[in-house]
Amino acid sequence: MNTLHEVLTVLLGAESEAKRIVEDSKQNSAEALRLTQEKFAAERKNEIDAARSKANEITNAAFEAAKTEAAQIAAMGADERERIKKRFAENSDSVIASFVNETAEGFIAKKRG
């Protein structure tokens, strides 16, 4: 009977130990899962932050390029206006004289005719 008692005691001890091991395993698994989820969330946040930073860099570069292009277009427009003014100044006297001559000739032709 003593042996049966010892066997039952050992079995009860083994069962308690198995329950403790299972509970420890569950806790370890839960902790590992939590750590993995936190690591994944941190990595995801880093990826999103990097993508946001890259998007800001691209946007800023595009904005600077657009400002540069707008300044170049404005400078080209100013240059073109200056060329037009210069051509007008160079040719205005002859155009006005030609217009006056044509008008005068028209008046003269009407008086004769």
C-alpha cells in the first residue's frame, strides 16, 4: 500500500508540475506574441515615418523646382517685353511716318479726285 501511495503522490506531483509547465508555456507564448506584435507595430511605424519623410522630400523638391521654373518663365517674359519695347522704339518712328504719309496721300488723292 505504501508503494501505491508513493505512486499516487508522484503522479499528483507530476500533474501539478505539468500544469505549472503548461501555464508557464502559455505565459511565455503570450509574452512572445505581445513582443512580436510590439516589434511589428514599431517596424510598421518606422516604415510609415520613412515613407512620410520621403514624400515630404519629394514634395519639397517639386515645390523648389516649380519655383525655379516660374522664376525662369518670369525672367523670359521680362526679356521678351524688353525686346518688344526695343523693337517698338526702333521702328515706331518709321511706322508713324509711313502712316502719316499714307494718310496725307489719301487726303491729297481725295482733293484731286
